[in-house]
Amino acid sequence: MKLSLKKIANLVGGNVIGNDSFIIEGINSLDAAAQGEISFFADRKYKESLRKTKASAIIVSEENLLFRGPQVVVSNPALAYAKVASIFAPPVPRYPGISEQAVLHDSTRIGKDVSIYPLVYVGEEALIGDGVIMFPGVFIGDRVKIGNGTIIYPNVTILQDCQIGNNVIINAGTVIGSDGFGFVRDGPVSVKIPQIGMVQIDDDVEIGANSCIDRAASGKTWIKRGVKTDNFVHVAHNVIIGEDTIVVAQVAISGSVHIGRQVIIGGQVAISDHVEIGDRVMIGSQSGVPKSIPSGELVSGTPAMPHRLWLKTSGIIRRLPQFNEHLRHLEKRVAELEKNL
């Protein structure tokens, strides 16, 4: 792939400062870029990397005198970089057609232009859409529906009756539709509650590697359009995650939680069951969320609280040993004064 800077600028809605006919053959970071490649600069802490880069051109928010080559000026360099990277990114590798070593039930319906690698299993009455790619070790259960253009990476398991939308990416090792954790105590014994629901994943969702999305006890666990989850995320039964929400690595979402639209959940957050998270909430990393959060809030800490309050609280926590020492000194002084009364 070779593109002129002028064409790249048109694709990202930018303007070129310098030679707009220069041909770009790839994209890379400032430190790794070579001649013929383009990079981007959006954070001042990388100005030394910008000064030393061997990139032939850069994407910036405004002209930068530290770089002497052509510059593509845009309003959002990181977004422009993502768009350009998608052009130069190599295509997803495809197996030519359906491998003879794949196992597909006779009742399975397969769309056009699919790529099914060896050692894939597809169960009874499953529906596989057009252009789907399934890598080795994928298990598709009975009556599962997979939408058009979906990519399912190695060793993914999608159990019976689950529904996957169009243009979904499911990364390696993820399990979708495993039983939710539902038990009732009968004296000392835990009696399992049958998990008879399903999982629905809407269009344009990406699920990170080694994640678990449990089927509903009844009804559905629902991941709505445009949701992006990182690796090692656990979504329990009957959870609903709203459109365009981002869930970072190692988040645990308990059963029947309802999460709104455009929420951002930082890494290692834990959310208690039956909690409601409003639209556009931001939850800081390692927070514990025991109760519902209204729309638009920014929270951090355990238990989660307004972010500014958490900053003050965490500052006090670091000073507790000093406060304790001071308190003991005061107690000793008071005891001495009482003796002299």
C-alpha cells in the first residue's frame, strides 16, 4: 500500500504542511518509524522521540518546529492515526474456504465467502453469516447465530443459543454463554439454579482475549452495539452493557448490573450485583462499586466516590501513620496533665 500525503490528509480531514506529494508506505511509532513511514505526535512528553524520529511525515494538531519534514495537521492526531493505521494494517489471515478438518453439522447453514480453519466445530442448526472467519479450536454450539463479517479467533467457545451480530471481533480464548453463577442454599448444600437464558452480542462489538460472558438465568445477557472490552473481563448473568461503552482489563461485573451508554470502566474495577450505572459515567481503575451511579458522574476508590473526594481521601490515607503517631503523643500529654491535676 502506497499513499501520497495529500490523499492521507483528505482521508483524515487534515491539511499538509510541506510536500503533499510525498509517498507514504507504512505507519509506525515515533521511535520505530523508518523512511517512508508516517507517525503521530499528540503528547508533549514524547517531544524527544519526535526530535529523533526517522519518520518521513507526522500527524499533529498544529505545526511543530521539532520536526522538519511534512506534517499533516488535524484536530485529533490520535484518531487520525487510527484511521491511517487501519489502511496500512495487514488483512486478517484467511483459510481458503472450509477446511476438511473442520466439523460442521449437516443442519448448519453457512453463508458466502467464509473462512473456516481446521479443528473448528459447529453444532446443530447453527447459522454462520457471510464473510465470517473462524480460527482453529473454535467451538460453536447448537443454534448459535453468527452475523456477517465477524472474526472469531482461536479457542473461542460460543455455547448453545447465543447470538453474535455483524462485524464482531472475539479474541482468543474467550467463552460466551457459560453458565451464570447461580445457586440457592439448602442448609449446607448449594443447589444449582439452571441457567436457561442466552447471550446476545450486537453489531460492531469487540471482546478481548480470555474473557467470560455468562448466559442469563432467564432472558439474556446483552452486550449492545459498539461495546469494546479488554482482556480478562468477566460479565455475569443478565448484565446489560449499553452502546459504545469501554471496559478495560480485569473488570468483574456481577449479575443483573445495567450499564448505560458511553461508559468508561477502568482496569480492575469490581461492580456489585443489581447496580445501575448511568450514561457516560467514568469509573477509575481499581474502584469498588457497591451501589448505583447517576449519569455523568466521575468516580474512583473503594467504595467508589466522587473522584475529587477520592483524591482528598487517598491523600489522607497516606498520612494516617503520621496522624496516629501525633494522636498517641497527644494522648500521652493528656495523661500527664491529668496526673498533675
